[in-house]
Amino acid sequence: MKKSKYLKNDKRRTFNIEKIFEHFLWSGRFLVLFAVVSSLIASFILFVLASKDILFTLKDIVYYLGGNHSIDIHTLVIVNIIGAIDVYLIAVVLILFSFGLYELFISHIDTAKKSEASSILNIGSLDVLKDKIAQVIIMALIVKYFQMVLNRAQNFSTALDMIYLALSIFALSTGLYFLHKSKSGHN
């Protein structure tokens, strides 16, 4: 009988250790908060930087309208605004990343569920989060490419340069078509 008493105590100790470890392990998910908070801070910084770029572009427009016609304002404005859009898109990626990690590892965001705009935050798995982030990153890369093309457009001098531009636009359009088609197929 003494052996069975020891076995019972041993099982209780094992059960208690297991319970403590599982609680510790489950609490480890709160480490994700470092990534959530850091991503939100980085997103805020990028929003401020992109907005600063827009304000500097506005300053350039005011100088241009004031009579300073020494700069090509059209190209400058388009390139600067497209650059700001690119930075805004990256900031949005960081927000999606923050919300997605929080929802997947910590808790559902109750305030977001009450909002009409909460469908963008409907993230049920890491794969869905990766897909949403990948789509925004692809758009940011396309915008960055467009900005680079506009910067280099002044240097296009041959018909071959224009053919390359047309082919790159066609390739981007085809890629966007298939991206949209695959997104529509998942819904």
C-alpha cells in the first residue's frame, strides 16, 4: 500500500510541474508584445517621415509658384509624392504586422471588431497575415519601381529604352493581374 501512496504523490508532483511549465510556456507568448510595440513605433516614424516629405514638396510648389522656375516641378512633385506613398505603404505593412501578431498571439482587438473597417484586420492565421503583408509589400515595390522609372525617364534616349519601359509596365500589369486573381480566388 505504501507503494501506491508514493505513486499518487509522484503523479501529483508531475502534474503540478507540468501545469506550472505549461503556464510559463503560454505566458511566453507575451514576448510578441515587443514586436507589436516596436512595429507600431516604426510605423509612426514612417508616417511622420512621409508627411514631412509631402510638406517639403508643398514648399517646393510654393517656391515654384513664387517665380522660381529653375526646377522641373512636375517631375519633382510626382517623384516626391510617389516616394511618400511608398513610405506610407511600408508604414501600413508595419501596422498590419502589429495588429496581426497581437490578434494571433495575445487577444482579439475588441474595439476593432466594433468598427466597420475591421475587415482588413480579419487575420485568422500566420498564412493570412503573410499574404496580406506580401500584397502590401508588392504594391510598395511597384510604387518604388515607378518612382525609379520617373527619375530615370529623363535619360531615356533610344527607342530601345522605351521598349524596355513598355515591357516592364506590361510585366508589372501582368503580375498585378495575377495577384488580384489569386486574391479573388481565395475569397
